[in-house]
Amino acid sequence: MKKTFRASLLSALVGMGALATHSATFADEVKWPTRPVQVVVIANPGGDTDFNARMMAKYFNEITGKTMVVTNVAGGGGTLAAEQVKGAAADGNTILFTHPGQLIVNEVAGLTEDSYETFDVACIAGVDKSTVFVASKQSGVTSMQDLVDKSKANPGSITYGTEMGSFSHIQGLMLEKLTGAKLKMVDGGTVSDRVVGMLGGRLDMGAITYGSVQDYVQGGQMVALGQPNDERNAMLGEVPTLKEQGLDITMDKPYVVAFPKGTDPAIVKKMSDIMKQITEQPAYAEDLKKFKQPVAFYGTEEAKQILAKTREDFMQFKDELRKAK
């Protein structure tokens, strides 16, 4: 029997009926922002999450004429940033910029009791579709089928570099569940650490944004095995989808904008409306190409439904994630 697993936004919406959409018209009755808005990002500068937050801030400033300032609070798998925003005044002046790796995986892994419902979700500001499963040249793995065959023939012989209990860990567990393969999960550190580990032959493979490994793929030091997207992201070149290789699996990482609980709904809506306007700017789409990311946006209700479905999907890996703590 063919197995199917989807952690994609489109599949999360299937069966939910017609979803409400936000008007691009601002909630004129609310006077916000009245002072600089701080966006607390769960990651260090330079990565995909930070990039998306800074693009949001750039165009927020242009559209509103007001100031949005990005603050990076890494550590604790994103829990430090979440705690900072959770404890902030619910006046609309502090925003959390996060993704399911913090907002859902941490709850499933037992790192926090908080969930996406701890915050007032405004919208999904973008969706990463630039991740690829990639293998080192030294591993000898040349394709997804090769990976599955070698893993089944010698379980645990292929090391999968990840940050244990993180989103990339979930991606590896999903791959195992779908294919029946058994990988050796290794805590390889940050993305840059994992890239170095693969180049040095200490790690065989991982799920990494293509921009971080593109030069090595083109140089022959690594092999891009497949992109876990429903359709090819053309910005990734000739990297095939997993579906094209007979593995019906998609994995999306949405970027979530959220406020402290109790924030005025008019402010939450206005932020969602502004983000929608940002995604309609041609220059914004051009900027996203730097991270090989297409434009995507989901309003408040859509975002909450997507997160609820994602949480349901991830809960099946609860035991594995908690063992890895």
C-alpha cells in the first residue's frame, strides 16, 4: 500500500470548506502603530527566518511610514523569544516572528507547555519552500531511492544531521515513516555546523535550505536528493520533488506573525492586512528570490487552521521527540 504523509499548507486546508479572507482595507478605527514596533525573531541573524522578518519590517516601514525594528532572540529552540513576547504588554508594540519549529515542535517535544494558542496569531507571512534533502558525496547516496535502499539494507548506517527536537528532526522522522527507512539521527548543530559536518564526512545527509548548500551541490561535494514540495520550486533548478520520485510527501515551514494574548483584535487584523499588502508588492517578490522563496500569505483564520492541522500531524512523533530531549 502506498503511504502518504503531508505537512503542507494546502493539505491542511482540505476539507475545511471555504475560508474567510481578509480585506486589504486597514482597520481605520484603530490608531496603530503609534510608536516603533519590535519584532522578536526566534533565530540568529542571517538565516531564512531572520531574512523573512527583515523583509516584513522593510516593507512595513515603507507602507505605513512607521518603524518596525527586528530583534533577534535565539536560544532554547525559540523558547526565549516566545517567553519574551508572551510576557510583553498586549498593546501591539511587540510581535513574535516564528515558525512551527518553535510554535508547535517545542510543545510536542515537551520543551514548553505553550502552543500557538498562547498567542494571538495574525497571519502566516510566508512559506519556506527552499528546503532540500541533501547528501554528502562521501555518503555514496545518489538519489532518494538509493537512500531508501541503503538504509533498509543496513539500518542506521546513514547519519541524518539535525538539531534534535527541532523542525529538521520532524522532517527526518516523516521521511522514515513514509519510506520505512531507518536513519541514524545525529545532533549536528546549526545549519552551518551541519554543512561543515557533511563536507567533512561526519554526516551523510540532512534537510537544509538549498541556498546554504547550492555551491556545494553545483561543485559536486553534495547531491540534492529532492525537494519536499507539492510542486517544483523552479528557483531550486533541476532538483526533483519527492513526489516525482514516488514519495508522496510534502513539508512546508510557514513563518508566523503573532502578538501577546489579549491584543486588540483590530490591531491583529491591521497587521494581517498590512502583511497582505506587502506580499502584493513586486519588489518584495524579487527580494524573496534571494532565499529562493515564492510569495505566500494566509490570513488569521487560515493561519490558525493550518497550525491546528500541523499540530495534529506532528503529535504522532511525540514519543520520538521527547526521547531526543
